[in-house]
Amino acid sequence: MSNFLNDAKNLDYDSSDNIIDNFLVERKRVKNQRKISKKNSGLKITNINPVTQNQRRAFNSYYNEQNLMLHGCAGTGKTFIACYLALQEVLNKKSDYDSIQLIRSIVPTRDIGFLPGNMKDKAKVYEAPYYAILSELFERGDAYDILKTKKVVNFETTSFIRGLTFDDSIVIVDECQNLTFHELDSVITRLGENSKIIFCGDFTQTDLNKRNEKSGIQDFMKVISRMKHFDSVDFNRDDIVRSDLVKDYICTKLDLGMS
């Protein structure tokens, strides 16, 4: 890069402009080659269709280039839908997106004590849902590992996103009810050129303990509800698709006035 800049300084403006133009063309060509290489994963995603009204709304909003906040009842397929829509687009060779950034906060549902290993080993516990989702979407158990190796899918925790910029990426923020307002603010301000974001969560199931932290997701939703770039989809009992037992349990709990 330094040689390129020195050459440009020693030439007249026209020649310098040509060098810059050629450099930008070559950089774009190399970038496109890398994208094509990443997308040649040998994996074929299963076609998924929405089965409830709010799932259809999520699909339609995504296809209309909206960023999404998918929130509401457990078992409604929020994370599954987000992963499917993002993967379908990223793996399309005509798409300008080249990676998916999976982000979540490492907040356990209860104190589980010391986890062995380095930070990557500790974070791996929280990647289990994505192994399961991608195994189902691609009908093979190694899909997540393949896409991680090719850097099509990257997993990050909110602890290590400062200073990062996500370009050409689709960012999925999962279990977002476990993020404080500061963390949510930090994540959304990481988005760079040609990127979009999907938040998934249920603010009734937060694992945060402090009252001011619990309100973070609701305060954040107030902000994005006023933004033209976002659509919020509220999943309710009618959207529960995980199993009849789960639907029966959640509906009974809601009927008893329990959140």
C-alpha cells in the first residue's frame, strides 16, 4: 500500500487517478473472489416457508430490506427464521452480503460455576442452539462447523465487539433481552457499509437481575420503533410452533396471568 501511495504522489493528477481507479477495481475483484469462495460451501439450504401470520410478516419485512426486531413468546421460531433468512441471502452468489455475525450476551439462566478453557471454549456453550438450527436447515450435523471454518458464520459475544465494524454482513443479535441498553447500543453502532441487523428475543424471559438492566430492551425498542429502517414483529401464542406441549404450557401460563 505504501509503494502504491508513493507512486501516486510522483505522478501528475491524471496518472494518479488512473492508479487509484485500477487499485479500486482490483480490490473489488479480489473481494468478489473471496465472497465466491466463501459461498462455495457445498451446502444446500432446505426451503422453509412461514406457517403463521407473524412469521409471514417477518419474511415480507426482511425481503423489503427492513431491519427486524423479532420479539415475543418462546417457541415461535424467531431465531430459526432469522438464521434461515440470513443464510439464504448470504449463500446466494449474487448477494453482496458475505457473512453472518451471530451475537449474544453470555448470561446464564443460573449460576453454573466455573467453565474450563479459554474464552472461546467458554463461549462455545452458547453456540449450541446454532449447531441445532443449522443441522436442521442443511440436514447435516457439520453445517455450522463448515460455515464457521469458511467464515460465513461468525460467533461473537457482546464482551468483545468494541472496535469492530461489520461490513457486508447480516448481524443476528440473539436473546437480546439479556443485553443491557449499553450493550444493545454498542452492537447496533458496529454496523458498517452494506449491513443489516435482526434482533431476536423475549423481554419477559430476561436473565438479568438488576431492574435498570432489565428495562434496557424495552428502552431500546422505544428507539427503534421510531426508526424508518426497522420493523418490529410481536410473536404471540398463535405463533408457537415448537410443539403442542410447549404451546399448551405457554397458553395456560398466560391464561393464569403469569408472564
